[in-house]
Amino acid sequence: MARERKFNTVELFHESKQLLLQHGYDGFTFSMLADRMEVSRAALYKYYDNKEELITDFMIYEMEEFLHELMEMEKHDGFEKQFDFLMDLIFKKTEVHHLIKAAQQVLSLAELSFKNKDKLEKLPLEMYKFLQNFIQLGKNEEKLKLHLPDSLIIGLILQTVAIPNHFGVPHEEWLNSIKEIIGQGMLMKR
């Protein structure tokens, strides 16, 4: 009997991420993952009972990594520097947007009760609470309009990563244009 190839969690999560981004939650299977990692499905089942457990562990890992990087924002002085840091981060980590959508799909499966469900539900809320301080800083520095709801500002910033770049505008130009639209609007002043 041949020996099963060894793999670690980082490798497992990396390959899971690639498949999730390529095929989405519904298209992801243990068979695909086993083929990609050149192991048997039985080897995967030694670590996880089902794809929901694997995907939730992976998503928690990714979201905790993102949250850790996001907290680096506070090392920058002032709202504008923090805004630049945040925009650079979300455009560097575009997959987090897709993973949050996949997490919502997993969470919508009400009949499932898996060990990390509570943690998976709480992580996006932790991220939003952290960003609330950033928004408050912008309002305190009079960089953001006080009457605009915080959740709308946070949502608008985070959703910019989902805007399709159909015309292939170079990344740097695209990112700077989004920063300009958020910061100054898109209408010309008369």
C-alpha cells in the first residue's frame, strides 16, 4: 500500500482558497481538492468531516489574518493616511470580499450546525466595529460628513473592491480613481 502524501494546514487552505475563488462554494468538492493536492479524499476526511467544516476553518483563518492586517491601520497618523492604508489593503486582499460572500452562503445553511458557526458570524462584525473607529476618526477630523450613516460609509468603501474593471484600467490608476471618487466625489464643482 502506497504512503499518503503529507500536507499541512497552510497548503490545505491555499488549495481550498484557489478552488473557492475559481468555483465558488457550490462548485467546491473534496474530490476536486484531493485531485489538486494529489491525495486521496480519505486523507482529507482525516482532518475534516465535511466541506463546511473545512471552509469555515479556512474562512476564519483568512478573516483573522485580514483583521490582523487591518489593525495595522492604527499605526498611521490621521484619517487620510489610514484611508490610504485601508484602500491599499482591500485592493491587495480582494479575495476577502469573495470569501465573505462564501461565508454568508455557508451561514445561510440553517440546518447545519458546525463548530465554528458562531466565530464565522462574529468575525465580520469585529471588522465592522474596528472600522467604526476609523469612521469616527474621519468625522472627528471633519473629513467625513457627520450626517452620513457610518455603516453606509464602511459598506461603500468595502464594496469598491467588487466594482468590475471591464476596460482593464491599470491597477494603480483604478485604485487612485476610486480613492478620488470616495474622497472628492465624481461630480465637477461649478
